[in-house]
Amino acid sequence: MSKLINLAFVFHFHQPHGQLKYVFENILKKCYLRLLRLFEEFEDLRFGVHLSGPLLEMLKSEHHEFIDDTKHLAQAGTIELIGGSFSEAILPIIPWRYIPDQIRYFQRLISELFGCKVRGFWLPERVWEPYLVKFLSSQKVDYVILDDQHFLLSGRKREDSLYAYTIEEDGRTIKAVFADTKIRYLIPWHSPKEAFNYVKSKSSENGDRLLLIVSDAEKFGEWTSPDWAEKWLREFFSYVLSDSSIAMVTPSDYLDKYGVRGLTYIPSASYDKMLEWSGGYFKNFFLKYVEANLMHKKMLRVGKLLEENLSDEALTFYLRGQCNDAYWHGLFGGIYLMNLRQAVYENLIKAERIAFKGKGRVEVLDLDLDGLREILIEDKYLNVYIKPSDGGSVFEYDIKLENYEHNLVNVMSRYSESYLTDMRADWHKRTLFREHIFSKDVTSKQWIENAPFLDLSDLSLASYCLDEVENNRVCLSYRGKYRVKDRTNYLIVKKKYEVRDLDLLVDYRIQNLTKNIDGLNFGIELCLSPYLSYGEGKTPTYAVGGIVNSIFESLEKENAESFILQAVKDLYLKITWSPKCRLWIEPIYAKARTERGVVVIPEGLALMTMYQLVDNLDVTFKLSLMEKRD
């Protein structure tokens, strides 16, 4: 008796919110359109297709013909459209209150664009928690795509993952099918014949097994040569088409014919590489990357605000702010990509602006849930978040003006990564108003490149005392120390933050308790992230004393008194200070692994205002938003 196998090939098409337009257009041309043409060419085969919500919104706006062609393929029965979360959100990291909304909004989008319902669910990054059963079941999801790694972690045998099962939680059930890990690494890196032979090796006399291939669509034209990838797929599909022992099906086809093999339970898990990158649990990314944790906790906070004043418009922006790519890092740039973080903050701040109905206030809270307090100065147009325990610095500075929503401190720190050997990690988060004491021979390049032992003080990582919280004003202080020639010296730093309409005012009072110390500079560091255009917009610029530079250019200037940044579109941030100072400006770069290898990635712009450390020093800053550059 001949052996038979059911083969399902599911393609995952995804571009995140915040993707640069030229990148999207390039992938569309090199990859997505070619895949559609192949589906049309091999119309006798059946394919599964998941188009992510962010990608569908881009296509709806820019390339509706792609949607029309996909709809035709679905109506012809060539492809099965598979559901997912509206913004490709990783469901276990978002508030439970909003999981049904992610599912329903995607179902609504599919119905609007394609006029059909979906049965299956593409689980983003296949990050699974057992409690998801009840949410998926309640939204009438028939089956979910998991990984054979999930199955193995439940204590089951690998060969048993070639069947569908029912998963139960709290009396609710959902069907599950399991993607094969090995063939994911064969396709398309090994020959079509080798991949085909692997498929054949999983056949059985009963013919009731399912070999499920899931693949990022970008493998076929974006990460490989488009012509080579198209040739590879055409050859593989031809092998399948010519072999009667292989039935190419969709997951729904298989479930309709064979049903499930029985009951199973699946623990918290993901695919093998995600478990490796995350250290076994996805939320570990929030422990490694401070910026990921702050975005995540911002998302949780905005979710609570929406519960008090929910609208469809605010909810749509909020769900978009849950798009997963910027919350983690693995093979791709992820959180290191400034434009992706920018889009998360932009959408969350839009939702927050719509929901905000109160008056200006100061709130003491634990935003990042580390057990230490932060302070939020919240007004109609600005949010300023301060962390006393992290140098009393500003870690988030939100503009809430309509159409200009942006976090001006969306700056990524540099981290140690296993694949990096030639870059020093940052020893503190890049924020606004962090203090240093340097000797006079320190250079701007040494500072920005983290040369060791430059800072002679304990100010940068100091835990400031919260002295006063009143209306829109916060006062902090710290008794610090610095060492010169093996001698410990002391100083008191007081700083006051105040928000007035579109202005942030910062006052410093520095009292040096050790007299007659020469040769030292007191530095105040400000790190900023201007808004990056997703389209063909020009690189943002800054101006100092009539000199206009790209944000990727350095500058040193004596007797500087102001700085103007093209902050958001045609909105500028002007920073003035008194007294005049020596000013350093350096672009901030990180290195990170991407699909193109390890690349240098811009992360923001750093300023250092430098003053001679004297007995007493008073410095005032004013940060103002304005519609044009003076």
C-alpha cells in the first residue's frame, strides 16, 4: 500500500506599523507580487495566506489592487486566508481586556476587504499561553497555528505533532495544528529536491498526517534573490504537483477531512529561536531592554486610561500601538529600529490624547513596575516622565498636539549582544537631564563612545530625593560625590522641573561643598529623538548659532546658548539655557543584527552642556515647541 501525506504551506506576509515606505515598496515588488503570480500559476495547488493587519492597512491605502488580486485567489479556492491579531500584537503581553478587540478588529478588517470570514488564527511569533484558548474560542476561532516546539515541551513525541489536536482551558476548547521546525530551516536554504524528499519522508499508510510548513513571505525575494527564490518555489511546487502521494491542502481542508486526533495541553512556549532569543520566556525582553519595558508599561497605562473614556478612534490607535516588532529583538532589528518604536509611541500618544479629559497635574506612580516611584507631569499638550532613582532624569517627553504626537526621548541605549564584540554598551539609559563630572581633557568622542572611567562622580546613576510635588512642578535633590586624585569631594545638586503650556522649564542649583577644585567640568546630558518621516521626507536637522546640521552630524561650540531641533514635521523644539556653555552634539548609534547582517543604526541625538565646576553654579533651561525656526 502506497504511503500518503497531506501538505499545508502557509505564507506569512507582514510589515509593521512604522515601516519606511521605500522598504515596503521594495518588498512588495521583489517578493509579495511575485508570490501572488506564483499562486495564480499553480492554481491547482492550495495555499494558506496570512496577511497581517498593519500590512493590510498599508495595502488598503496604497495598493488596493493587491487586495483585489488576493480576493480573487481566495474566491477561486486557491488560498485560504488565515486570521490573526489586528496589529500583529503578541497577545500574552497585552491587557486581557483588549485581546478580544485585537481578534475582532482583524476579523472586521478581513470581512471589509475580502468579504469572507476566517477560521484559523496566526499567533504572532507563536507566543502561546494556555489562557488564550478562552479568548480565541470566545471569538469563534476554529483553529490556531502553533509550532512543533510547543508540542515537544508538553512532553509529547515529535511524530505525534503531525496531527491536529484539541486544546482545553477552563472548559473552552480550540483546535491546533503544528508547524514543522526542520522543514522551516530547509526552505529555501536547501535544494527543492531535499525539501520535497523531507515531505515524502513524513508520509504514512493511513494518509492522515499533516506536514505544516509556515514561512515568512519575505524569505522569497527579500532575504534572497527574487529570481532565485521564484525558481526555487516553482521547482518545489512542480515536484508536489507531479506526485499523487502528496495532497496539498489548507489547514481547514485537513481539519474538515480528518478532524483532530484527541486532546492535548500546551504550556507557555514559542518556536525554538524565540525561546533562545528571549531566554525561554518572551517577557524576558522587558528585563533586558529598559526601552521595551517602558513602551510595554506605557501601553498598559494607556489601556487603563481608555477604560474610563473609550471610543472606537482611540481604541484603533491603541491597538496599533501594540504592534509587536518594536517590543523585542532577535534576528531582526526590532526594538533597535527607531521608526518602529516611534510608531508605537505615536499611536499610544494619539490614543492617550483622545482619552485625556482632565486638567494638568503631577502624579507619583510606578510606571515601569520596578517597585520604585516615577513622577509624571501631565498637561494638555505635554507629558514629562521623571525617574528620581535614575539620576532624576526625564525618560519620556511626549508631545500630545494633534497630528504631532511624539516621544522626544525615544532613544535606544546600546546593549551587550552575543553577536557584538566591538562596541561598548551604554552604562546608563540615554535620557534628558543626566549629570556628569569630567576632567577638562575628556573629548566628545570619548563620551559618546563610552570610554571607561570618564565620569568622576556618582551623579549619573544617583537616586534623587523627591523634595516637592506641587501643581505642575517637581523638585529633586541629591548630595553627591566625586573623586579627584584619590580624594572624595561632595556637592549638592538641586533641580526643578516645571511644565507651562508648551514649555518645559528646568532649573539647576549646584553647590560644590569642596572649595578650590580646578580642571573639572560639570556636564548636563540631553538625549533626543526627532520624528523620522516614514515616506520620502528629508533627514531632520538642528541649528546652533546659525549653523544648520543634519542630525547625523557632530558639532562642538564654545559660548553656546541655544539649540533648535526639527522635532516633529514642521514643529521645532528650541532649547535655551543660561549661562552660555561649551556644547557637544553627537549622533547616537547602535549596532544590531538585522536580516542584512550586523548594521549601524541611528538612535537619536545627544547634547552635552559643559560648565566649569565652581563653588556655586546655577543653570536654567527652557524647552519650547514652536511652529517655525527662528
